[in-house]
Amino acid sequence: MNTKKHVLILAIGMAASLPVLGQASMPQRAYSLKQCLDFALENNNTLKKDRLKLISSVQDKQEVVGSLLPQINASGGLTRNIQKTTIAMPNFVNSMMPPAMQDPNAPKYMTVTMGMDYAANWGAGLTQQIVNLALFNAVSIAKVAGEMAELGVKMTENDVIAQTASLYYGIQTLAYAVEQFEESVSLLDRTLSIVEANKAIGLTRQVDIDRIRVSKANLETQKNGMEQALNIQKNLLKLQMGFPMAEELQIRRIDVDQMENLLQSVTQPSLDVTVLLPYKMMKVRQTMLDKQHKAAVYETLPVITLGANYSMNYMGDRFHGETFHHFPVSLISLNLRIPLFSGLSRSAKIKKAKIELLMSDADERNLAQTLVMSHDNALRQLEQQLRTIGSQKSNKALAEEVYHLTESNFNNGLSSLSDVLNASSSLIQARMSYVNALGEGMKAYIDLKKAVGTINDLNQ
């Protein structure tokens, strides 16, 4: 009867646990590095803004190109003259008559009313640039501005990839550090159980238990701080990716061996600064400065435009009948504008543009040296971190071996509690040093990929 009762209780317990097991069997999606990068490249707000700037640069170019096409305007108007203009003039009518018919008392001046009650007109005009080097150069400037905007998008994409990858690997190493703390807490829990058992039979003192509890509390405090740092890093990654802050973001657990193999497989990359985006941007900026210098020169040159106009004018006391007159007006003109003197302002503008062009040459040389330095520093840093990772990995293995040996000796009465706590502290420090070395190694790896212009490989 008792056996049947136990079977029934077990069956009820399994049935009750099924919904929980079902929920646990569907964990939240964990993002890989590529998935995070794809999401960031699609939703990063800074990148979205740069892409809009690229679209805007296309419209800027179209706006300038439109200035080269014929400009056509139409106009029209209707006027009702309530009080017409009156002018005074010499009384030539009296003086033109034969002397016998002239009135000696006629006024010297007479008044004449001008215009009719109604006036109307409509017309259209055309203007076409024939010779305007400043405007032609503006089209080239707009084209170069588009190239700069396109390079800016690519540079922002590289920054997004580098920053996202750095945060991703940082979260992985922090999560790994939390795991190391949890293992260390478990080791102290095991030691605490042994000490408490020994105290029950009078082999240890209460102060020994308190020392272990203090060490455990310190570890848990450090672990809580690490978890807080982990949550902050996750929020930074969400912000970088454009990921909703209210949603939980899970990333894949670290694969230490895969990370070490990745770092070990890095070969010394060659550097060609001319293919790097910052250098390309510098060259395009120099082209822009050259165009701006030409624009200052072209402002001193003549401008020739073609004009054409046709209009129809109407006037009369009524809108119909014989007193309603209309006549057309048309013309074609070729206009020349020659800048003569501008108070030396154009000369100063040309000299200033030339100076900025010369300054850009110095900026180019400085940028080339900076890019070479960044590559060299990143390579040296990665090599150093590889040595540090190897050293800290061996040190961690040794610390684990020392701890287990000390723990075994303590259980056999050959080591003191202080030896166990010291070995535990050394093990924690060795584990954290190894975790830090991994994190710094991945940071150096990302810096090197960015320095040689292969950061996009992370998204392959």
C-alpha cells in the first residue's frame, strides 16, 4: 500500500512539473556575434542618420544640376485704374496752331490723363547659363560631397561593427568572470560544510566558521558588482545595436577554447594605408578643398547668360469692343557680367583656399603616420596579450592544483584553514587575471582588425 502511495505521489509531482519543464525547454534566443552585428547595422541610430545624409547629398547634387538647366518663369496680372495718372506738360497744342488762331490767353501748361481703366498682361521668361564656371564647379563639389557622405557611411559601419563586437566580447568575458566567482563561492561552501562538521565534533572553532563566512560574503559582493557591470554592458550593447531597452538581450556563452584559437590564428597582417577608409576620406577632402579653391578663382571670371521673354499686354476702358487693345512684346538677350572690383575680398578668399589646401597636405602626412602607428601598437598589444593569456592560463591551472591539494591536506589535518583561504584567494585572483587577459586580447584583436581595414570580416 505504501508503494502504491509513493508511485501516485510521484506521478502527481511529475504532472505538476510538466508546464515548468515545457517552459524551461524553450529558452530565450541567444544572439551570436553575427546576429548582433546584423541587427546593429540595420538599427543603429547614428548609422541611420548617416544614411539619410547620403540620400540628402544626392538631392543636393540634383539641386545644383538643376541650376544648369533652363529656368522658365511665367507671370500675369490684371489692373483696374480707379484714378489714372495725370501729368502736366507745355501747351504745345496752342503753339502749333497758326498765329491767327492762337489764343494769347491760353495757359502755358496743359494736363493730360494717362492710361485706360483696365490693364492686363501675361508672359513667360527663360534664362539659360551659357558660361558660368563657378556654377559648373558647384556640380563637381556636390559630386565630391556625395563621395564624402558615402565614405562616411562606410566609416560609421566599421565603427558600429568594432564597438558592437567589443561590447559583445566584453559581455562574454564578464559572464565568464561571474561563473568563476560562482565556482569560487561553491568551493568556500564546501569548505564551510567541512568546518561546520568538524566544529560539531570539537575539531574547529566558531572563529574559523566566521572567517569563511566573511570570505564568502566578500566574494558574493564582488560577484554582485560583476553582475551589475554585466547588466550595464548589456544596456550599452542594446544602445549600440538599437535594440529595445525594455527587452531582454541574451548572447551566446563564451567558448574559451574557440576564443584562444581565434587569437592564436591571427597572422601578422600587411598594411596599405591607401586602402583604409580614413585615408580615402582625407584624399576626398583634399579634392573638395581643390574644388573650393577653384570656386574662389571662378568668382572672378565673366558670366554669360541667355535670356528670352514673351508677353502679351492688354488695355482699354472695357474688356471688349474697339477700345480694348492688345499687343505682344518679345525679346532675346545675351547678357555678360564681368566682376571688376570687390575690395580685394575675392583675392583674400583665393589665398585662404590655397592655404587650406597646403594645410591638408600636412594633415595627410600626419594621418598616414598615425595609421601606421595604430597598426603597430595594435599588433604589439595583441602579441603581448597572447603571451599574457598563455601565462595566466598556466597560472590558473597551477592555482587550481594548489587549492585542491591544500583542501585535501586540510581535510586530512595537514593544512590550516588560513592555508585554504589563502589558496582560495590566489585561485580567485588567477581566474580573474585569466579573464582579464582574454578580454584585453579580444580588444587588441578588434583594434588590429580595424587598423588594417578588415573589421568587416567579423560580420562574415
